[in-house]
Amino acid sequence: KAVIPSGSHMKGWCHVWWDSLTILPVQHGRVAPLAQPPCGRASAVHTAATLRLLNLPLLSSDIISTVEFNCSGELLATGDKGGRVVIFQREQESKNRLLSRGEYNVYSTFQSHEPEFDYLKSLEIEEKINKIRWLPQQNAAHFLLSANDKTIKLWKISERDKRAEGYNLKDEDGRLRDQFRITTLRVPVLMPMDLMVEASPRRIFANAHTYHINSISVNSDYETYLSADDLRINLWHLEITDRSFNIVDIKPANMEELTEVITAAECHPHQCNVFVYSSSKGTIRLCDTRAAALCDRHSKFFEEPEDPSSRSFFSEIISSISDVKFSHSGRYMMTRDYLSVKVWDLNMENRPVETYQVHEYLRSKLCSLYENDCIFDKFECCWNGSDSAIMTGSYNNFFRMFDRNTRRDITLEASRENSKPRAMLKPRKVCTGGKRKKDEISVDSLDFNKKILHTAWHPKENVIAVAATNNLYIFQDKIN
Amino acid sequence: MFSKGTKRKFSDGDEEISDESLVGARVASSYSLQRQSLLDMSLIKLQLCHMLVEPNLCRSVLIANTVRQIQEEMTHDGSWHMVTEAFCGPGQSPSERLVATEVLCRSREQDAEPKLFSVISYEGCREEEVVADETLCSVSVSDTVSNVCLAGRVGQCWEKSELSGVERDEEALEDSRLDSGEDEEIDTEDGASTESPKTTGQVFGTFEIKNGSPGPDSALEELFSDVDTSYYDLDTMLTGMQSAPKMGPYDLLDSLAPSHSSPSIVSTPTCRSDLNELDHIMEIIVGS
């Protein structure tokens, strides 16, 4: 019997979805085309039920490439390889339900990026959404930034639930009225209508990145944001699309000397002049935009000294940082490399304060993982709202959570077989050698095609979103 | 890690070896074999990734660093020399031989890396478009540029996107793309003279398309000697396209291998169909 460690987020996690109608998680890209709902909540349920019947096969364009909660947690955005964005909205809590927690339904779907062709280089520019970041909400509409390899777009998502009726110049169908027929003048009246959610692109920030964009991050001043590619970081103003400031440039004069690239970047959550960027050599640089216009000289340099006993030809590759995230407090930051997650105190540069092994059992398999390219997988990581726990993904649709206070960890699996609604998730364990216990899975049986690269944690509650290839799973912790 | 032990000799074991050193040698040889296979794997990955559409720069850098690491260690070991001999032997597939000799025939100080990338300057090319690329490079004739294009610059692989990179405001983007491409090509003329013309010249997307007069280079002379204007004819074009062979990554390298010895283009009929295909593509793009 598995013992669930204590700690509120370490207690049972269960799969939350709509009603008992839906057993399958939403197949990401299929929501909109199948049934175009006018986007009420009931219609989303209908869509999901339809999906279950159809049992659609996997399309590579449906592979989820990014997951992000908005600042309140009410909305959850996902981007996929086909350039689409699907936004889920949390249902208002209902007193009729046994579980008072709301569930997430489809709120809006739109095509954010289209495939492009760079005629000069004769190369396709992938429409895959690399990152989505929400802007803090300032009015009734919601804004998000979505980025593919080359272009960032600011989208406005707004609701419309009223329609003006009684126009003078056109009739209800929209056709122009014959002017001779207009004998009286009337004031149009706003009538309620079915809720419609519209997404419209408000800004397009293009042509500023030679290399592939890997990160975008909204600054705490709510006016600027940064975008990072392999060699450069640009600072944008949200209102200005025709220029951006280049604040980091690590491109060597002689490209033959290139040995390090930027892998991720993020703005500090509170200090609008501070940002960090990570590299493929496992280093993090913290920069202050007040110091110089071009922040090539870092203010702080974070690197853990290498352990000489574990040095191998793969040491550099597995030290490459795939994600960097500030804690909500702004005091810490977390980095994800291939085998571990590290928590750094911004005041200490020479080593992390905490290191968590995600799947240390893979260390002996690095050669095979290099051969099948899995060693280059870029896993993301995330904090919970209170910074007491961190989460990251692994293979075989496993994802891991670590409690920083109790130092306990748990491995869970996002899979259809285990996701009866409201059923508790069973902790999983990988057997590293010797006798395999019941319910354990051996390292060689892991499915390396099922990787969880993208996870997100609700900013306030214990609700998590986990993207497993083309499926999105939403889990919440069990209410007693 | 395994201890290095005694150097393994490639000649087989006629010699008598004591038990202890045999074990040591086995351990060492096992390590060498592993290291060698890792090197081979890395080189192949680099070749392949330069064949694909817009290769992942981070991945390429990491693999290249791994290769450099192995090479450094092997050089310190002294086993680099032995590998050279082994690779230059018969029975290797042309592509491997090509890469190996490219890599190994340079001393370490000259940084084997540029040679490495010289063979794989196809960054950004798609497989099916490679044929057109080859021709594209050959067609690009501007007196100052042609030699340089064919000679190319080592390390062009990284330069692929840089040549169309944004160096200034994007109003000037279109200008700057061609400008920077031109400038960089011209600047590196001297640095690349040792490169084999075919291998390094074929960097994508850096050339202006110009009709007509061949440059002074003898390769271009040969290229154009057999070309007639019938390739502007639609029928010929379509025929040409159909007969243009699809080339996989190693086929391409095969076609490069002969160019080591002679500067001539591989086959003129292929070339003509390449030109046809190129023209067809250009028509689509320009929308004539």
C-alpha cells in the first residue's frame, strides 16, 4: 500500500474534469473544429462527450507545446504545435456539486500563428507556439502574449454578451435598408445574446529574432517584456511593435567560437530592472538593466562547481538548463537541467541551496538517451503559489513534485487509464535495480516517447495542469 | 571512468600480452571503443542536423562541444593519430570517410571544428531542396562573389541565419539581409581558400540569383558549357524536374566526394535538371 506523504499538496491528487460525462481528457486541438460552441459552459461538456465517441487519433499538430495559468488562475491557456491556442476557464463553484471546486471548460480557441516561409533562406518557420504568457488583467478583457520561433503576438480575448438591435440604416440581417423606407428614427437597444468570446491580435512583434525564440517574460512594470532567442535577448514595449532594444547579445564575432547559447530568460517578479538568463553550459546570469544599455556583463553569475567524480562526455549536455523560473517571492529561482531541479538563493551565486533529483536512474542510460536524442529534451518546471513546492515532468508520462519544507517527493502519472474522474492518483515508483516490487516499473520499461515537458501550477490553489503530448490533464488535490 | 591503460593497437593480437595488461588493455579498449562510437554518433548527428530544416542551434552547439571534448581527449591520448589511419582505410562509407578525413586531417590547433562544419554547411537545407541548393550556389555569379561563394567560410553553419539576420531596424531588413550576406561572403574570401569548393560553398540563402555569364572559376565554366536556353522551356523544365533525383543525406555527401579530387560539378544532366527545378521554384516565388 502506498503511503501518501503528508503536506497538503502531497495528499491525494485526483483527476478533475467536467462531469461523469467525460472520461477522456480533452484532445487538445480538436475542441474547436468538432463542434463550434457559442462557448457556454454546457456546450463544452457536449464537445467533450463527442470527443469521447470519436476517439480521434494523434496528430502531431495537436502536441501541446506550452501551458500557462493566468494571474488569477481563472484561465488556463495552452498552445500547440499547430499554432493554435486553447483557453480554458474555470467554472464558477456550484453549490450543487459535491466537490465545490470548479472545473475547467473551453473558453476560447483561436489560431495564433500560421506556418510561414522565409523566402530568403528557403526555410519554413514553424507555427508551433513556444511560449504563452498572460498579462495582468487591467480591464474586462484578457491579454496574452504568444510566441513561435520568430514572432510574438499580443492577443486580446474579450467577451461579448450583448448585441445592439434596432439600427436605422440596416435591418436585423445586416442588409442595408432601403433609404426610402426609413420613416422614423430610433435608438438602437442593447439586447443580451449568447456569450461569445473573441480573440483578436492587437500587436505583432516581428522581425527581431534571427534565432529561435525560447522565452518571453512580462516585466513587473506591465509595460515591457523580454523575448529571448538562442543568442540574443530583446526588450519590447507592449505598445511599440516596430522596434525593440537588444539587451543581451552573446553572439561571438566569429561564429566558429560559439560554444554556448541562451536557453531561457525571465524577468524578476518584482524588480522591473532585473532579469536572468540561463545557458547551455548550466550557468545563470542575473542582469540589471540600469547598469548598461547592453547587459552583456552580468551582475551575478550562478554556477555550481562540477563534481569531478561524475564527469563524463555528457556532463555538459545534462547540465544545460532547460528552464528558469523565479519564485513568487522573488527571493529564489529554480533551474531545470536534464536530471535535476535546483533552487538558488539570489544572494548566493556559488551553489544552489536545494537540489532535487528528478530521474537519477537515467544517469547510467545517458548514452542511449544521447543516441535517441532524448537527452536534448527540454523539461520545464514550476512553483506552487506559496513557493513551498515545485513540480517538473519526466518520461513515461510521469511528473514529479517536491515539497521544499518536508523534503518529500512524489511521482505521479498522467494517463488515461488512471484518470477516472475524482479518482485519486496512485504514486508511482521506478525500480532502479535488483528486484522489482509489485507496482514498480523498471527503467527499461519506461516509454521515452511519453514525456511531460510542460506543467503549470495554479497561482493560488492546488490545481495543476499537465500536458502529456496531445492531452491536457488537470488535477487538484483531494478535498477531505 | 575507465582508466586509460595501455594503448590499444589496431593490428590484431599476434603479440603476447600478460594477463594483467590484457585486462587493462581490454578496459582501455572498451573505453576507446565507446569513445569512438560516441564520436561517430556525434558526427553523424551533426551531419544530419545540418540537413534538416532550421536545425536546433542549442542541440548543434551541445553536440559540437561533445565532439570537441572527445577530440581533445583523444589528442591528449595520442590516439588521434591512430584514428586517422583507421578511418582512411577502405571499406568506410564515402560519407563517413569524407567527414573523418575532413575532421582528422587538420591539426588540433587549427581547430578541427571548422573543418567539421565545412562538410555540413547545408544547414537549413531540406532534403528535397538540396538538389536545387547545389545549383543555386553554382548559379550565383557575381565576379567578386563567385569564388567566395564556392570557397565559402568555415563555420558557415552557424552563419546560416546570421546572413539574413537583423542587424539594424527592420525597415532596412530586406536590404541588410542581402548586404550582410554579401559583405560576409566577400570578407572571408581569403580565409577559406583551403576548403574544397563544393563542400563549403553550399551555404543556403546567401546568393543573388543572376542569369548568364559565368565567372572566372573553371567549375562554373564547365557548368555552363552544357547548359542551353531550353531550360526556360516549360516542357523541358517539367521533364527536368521529374528526372531530378531525390537525394538523401548521404547521397549528397557521396556526390561531394568526387569533388575532392576535381572541381567539376558531378554530372551535367543532373545540373541541368537542377537548374530547371531552380527556375521553377523561382517562378513560383516571384509569381511570374
